[in-house]
Amino acid sequence: MTNDTINTNLLRQIFFIAIILFLGIVLFRELWFFAPAFLGSVTFYVIMRERMFYLTEKKKWKPYTAAWVLMLLSFFVILVPIGVLGNILYSKISYVVIHSDEYIAQLKSSIQKIQESLGYQILTPNYINQLANFLTQLLPKVLNITLNTMTLIASMYFILYFMLVNGRRMEEALYEYIPLKDGNVELIGKEVRILIISNTVGIPLIALAQGIVGLIGYFIIGVKEPWLWFVATTIAAMLPVVGAALIYVPLTIMLFAQGETGKGIAMALWGFLLIGLVDNLFRFLLNKRIGNIHPLITIFGVIVGIQLFGFIGLIFGPVLISMFILLLKVYSSEFFVKKREMKRVK
């Protein structure tokens, strides 16, 4: 083969790769809104794939029947309870927004009393007015988020249906088109499964445990509307770094502001000691048992994931960081091992 032929083939290959990259970037940019829906469908597929293969290959169910059954089960077991909790929270937010003038007046009165007792100004009236403006804009934002979420859930199930029905063919195509050794492709697939299941099970379970411990404390201490605070604590516990403290710290401050010093001290102790302990203990046990994921990967992964993908980033943020580390290992295995073997032969 002449040099001209090699150069021609190389140029054709570069041109072809450039076209693929260009089309991929255009499609990726225009369909970015549906990225959370796609990642959600991947999450559910990983959770359901073994059951799907069992029903279709062992029990001889038709693929579309098995897919519909599994999707309906996931909807009623996972999404309906989340929807109920979200509805409770939304109704309370609506009530706060409607009666925002009363709450702002009460807040101003409480802050004024605290400032008089301390002898210096904590908050200026401008900050309180900004809070009032935020409350008036909160309800439209929540409605917009709700509509976007419903659209993404519908898109997620649409994609998931075709993933489940064509699961075997999809996985075989991935094996064929990923330009890596079969052993490394299997390693990546296994690692992705472990990471997704670990985060899918671990993060909500830890958040629910913190919410339950918080709920027990709210009943013992005598906090008003404990179920509302339970929902808020469970949701906040999924967030990185601050977690459930985003709820029990303001609640503690609110109790002190209302003059309930004993309840405020009890809430502070319950939050920092027991709710915080549950987070650290459960996270350590689950990471060791399910995925052995380093806590820093989880924290930084969730921060990155939420910024990129929204709520589903809670799961896929840590997966991205773990996959980055894994791909470095795969790259070393694919290329540097070959170089070492060639040196040994020489």
C-alpha cells in the first residue's frame, strides 16, 4: 500500500469523524432539555433489566407486555409516593404565598424584638422586602418546575419503553460499536450498574431515614405541622453538603424567634446530633455494602450533577466522576499495557 493511499484513507477517516462530531454536537445541543429524561430512563432500565429478561426469556412473556407491567409498577411504587409528597409541599407553599403579608409582618415583629434584646441590627428592612418579593414569585416558579417535570417524566417513560423492549439488541450494539476490548466494556457496564443502583437506592434511603428521625423529633419536641417538616427534611436531605440542615437550622431559629427557647435548644440538639448522625452512619454502611463509593465522589458528584441535569443529577453526578476515574484505568489498560508488552518482547 502506497503512502498516497494511506494519506487518502486517513483524510477520509478524519472527514468522516468531523461530520459525526458536528452532527452529534448539533443533536446534543438541541436535545439537551431531554437529557434528564434520557438519564432517568437509563436509571430505570438498569434497575429493571434483569426482571425484564427474566419475564421475556424465562417466563416467555411478550416484550411489550413485560415492559408495560414493569413501567406501571415503577410508576405506582416510586413516582406516586413522590407525587403525593410533592403535592403536600406544594399546598403548604401555596398557603404561605397567599398569606405572605401576615408571615412577613410576624417576621418583622420577631426580628425587631431580637434586635432590641441584642442591641444591634441583624437584618435591614430591605432584606425583608426582598423576601416578600421572593415569596410572590415563588408560586409561578413552582408551577413551571412542575410542568417541566411532568414533561420529562412522560419523555422518560417513552424512551424507557423502547429500551426495555429492545434491551438485548441495544446491549449487543453497544458491545459492537464501543471501540474497546470486550473485557473493558464489561467492566464499564458492571461499574455503571453498581454506581446507578448504589445511588438510586442509597440517596433516597438515607434521605428517608433522616426524614423519619426528624419526624420523631418533631413529634417529641412538639413542632407544629410535623408532617410538612418531615417532607421538607426528606427532600432537603438529598441535597449535597447542607442536606437536612437546610430545614432543621431555620426551624431552630424560628423556634427561638417565637420565644420557645426550650424547643429551640431541643431542636438544635436533635438536628445536629441525631439527624446528622443518621446521615453519616447510613452513608458509610450503604457505601460499603452496595458500591464502596468514596464520600467525596458522592458530594462533588451531586454538586456537579444537579447543575448539569437537575434532580436526576443526584444519581448521575457521582456516576460521572466515578466513570471519569474508571475511563482513566481503561485507557491505561487499553494502550499503556500494550506498550509495556511490546517493550518486554523487545
